[in-house]
Amino acid sequence: MSSTLSRSTRLIKNEIKSHLKIKKRSFSSKEIIQREKQYCAQNYHPLPVVLARGQGVYVWDVEGNKYLDFLSGYSANNFGHCHPKIVETLISQANTLHHTSRAFYNNILSDFAKKITEYFGYDRFLPMNTGVEACETAVKMSRKWGYMQKKIPKNEAKMLFATNNFWGRSIAACSSSTDPTCFEGYGPFLPGFQCIPYDDLTALDIAAQDPLVCGFMVEPIQGESGINVPSDGYLKGVRAICSKYNILWTADEVQTGMGRTGKRLAVDYEDVMPDILVLGKSLGGGVYPVSGCLANDNVMSVIKPGTHGSTFGGNPLASKLGMTTLDILQDENLAENSFKMGEIFRKELEDKINKKIAITVRGKGLFNAIVINRNYAKAWDICLKMKERGLLCKQTHDDIIRFVPPLVINEEQILESTDIIINVINGLK
């Protein structure tokens, strides 16, 4: 018997050693890309770079090449890669209590809710996980409020959205989209959704007169459609029209919030307050999905026990990370740094870039884009050239490139990045 156990033990040990050898094997970028193409659904078209490590504003691929990260995980990494306070919070809370569900109280969520409501000036917080879930929550709240408070007839409520919006790829998000790549092939779509032109107060005023309208959800600056910045006064006008016709204004600040645009929130540029504020992405520090909606009692009170929820929303780990990111945003003055670095970034490009090729430079804070003249190149091809020079960015559509670095970036790194961008653009024939 002991001989059999000894042989079994040796076999197990050999299996572990063999497994460790496989785990330690270094795969090339080409091999990893091929494996992903073989085993993963092909719902993305990534830049051909395989990242293995990150620190601050930099990332390294599996071959050890170093890059400036100018996408920041679509703004999820506002605080950079592996921020020590975020990593410390993650490890500490994960070793203590990470998930309970909302079936029970936990000792962290109430602290998080108090902190985030006081920070942004609302009565209540409803925690979720991802941006699209939080936006869906805002739509549900708007509809429920429309029936309970505005007395809209049952199942007749209408929700307004801006053209070229993007807030995810759920069926509701697809139903509100005007981009065929998002909605084509997924119908039939949800009723009661209407799109109006972005940055058009006249269109909003006309649509809002319909007594069946319960709400309007809009990104203060549109991200996925190309960092579209509205005209001065647009957000003030949205606030005034929504108040005039008694409809709820939801500001989708999943990308633009948390200091990204040079203010804590993009709506702060016009000193207005939406009825529902949606946050996500960087609220979890880039290491965990944390999102949610903020609203006052007159809106949030329509949500009753059992009518809405999330298995993971508000768990201790998410709540602790959310508090940490709010502390970092304030203590490290990252909104102010975003504003200052964004000014330098745009000025460098506007002064030195070839305007025949980069026909537009636009943005606020560290939320920027250039529009490419298609007669010279496609945005994708330029992103490939920038990758070869050590800067990672991503196109949206065929002619727009976004530049969204972590908010911890400094002036030296900004100038390093603008040199790469200008040399690549101006070097095109």
C-alpha cells in the first residue's frame, strides 16, 4: 500500500512540475495572438500588441517593449497601472471579505455610499458593476419615475437619447443606438426609445414637449463617436429644458467622470447638476468593475426592495475600491492635472501638427481626439505606426484617433507623447 501511495505521490509531483514548466514557458506575441484567434470569440479587432505588465502611464509587451498607454482601458485606468494605493486596497480587502451579496448588510457599503453621495452632492447611491448596467439602471429609474411621479400612462413612457450615443451593447443600448455596427442584426428593438441630434437644444425642446417623455440620457462629451465636445451652453440648456418639461436628465459620465475631462465631472464645466448621474469604469480603479447611479430622494425613492439589483454591486471589495479611487482623485489633484496636461497636449498638437492630415484637434482635459484626412491615411494605419514608435492608442471609426492617457501623466511624458504623434502624422506622405 505504501509503495502504491509513494508512486502516486511521485506522479502527482511530476504532473505539478510539468504544469509549472508549461506555465513558465514564454510565448511570443505572434503565438498568443494566434491562440486568441483560435479560442476566443472574434468580437474585437485589437491592435497587434500583447501586453504583459503595466506601471503608471507605461505598459510592456511580452517581448519587453515599452509603450505609453494612451487608451487607459477606455478610461478605466484613470489612475494608471498598478497604483500602489489601489493594489494595496485590492489585496487587503480581498483577504478580509470580498463578496456577500445584498442579501446581507456588509460593513463597507454604507461608508462608500456616504462618501460618494457627499462627494458629488446627491442623496443616494445605487451600486452596480459595469457602465452599461448603470445606464440601464438610469433608464429603469426614469421610466419608473415617469409612471409614479409624472403619471405617464402604463407602458407608454418615452426615453430620449442623443444620436451617435454609445453606452454599451446590451439590447437596450442597441435599441438606442444610431450606429449600424452596434444594432444591425439584433432586432427587434425595445419600444419607447427616441434619438434626437446631439448638441441641438431646439430638437430637445421640441421632443421634450411630448407629455409621455420621462427622461433624456446624454454623454456630456461623446466618447466612442469621437470625443465630440458640445457647444458652450449646451449642458445649461439641457438642464433648463428638462426642468421646464418635467423630465429627468441623466448624465452618462461613465467615461467623462472622475477627472477625465479636467473637472471632477464634465457637467462641472457649466455648473449644472443632472437628476441622475451615472459613473463607472475608473470608479473601480481599473482593477474591478464598479459603477452606479447617483440621484436625490425624489428620484431614487421609486426603487423599492426586489425591483432592481445586482449580485456583485456594492460588495465589500467594490465599495472599498470605490472609496480609494475617490480619495486618490482628490488627494492627488488629478482633475486639475488632467486640465493642465490636456491644455499642453492640445497646444502642442495644434501648433506643430500638419493640419492637412490631422484636420481637427479637439477635447477637454485628457479626453482628446484628432480627425484624420482620409486622403492621406486610415486612422487604424496611423495607430499601427504610433505603436512602432512606442505609443498605444486606438481609432474610433475610420478617421478618428482617441488619446486618453492615465490622469497621473506628467508634462515630460505629455511632451514625449506629442513628439511621437507629431512625427508620425507629419511623416505621412
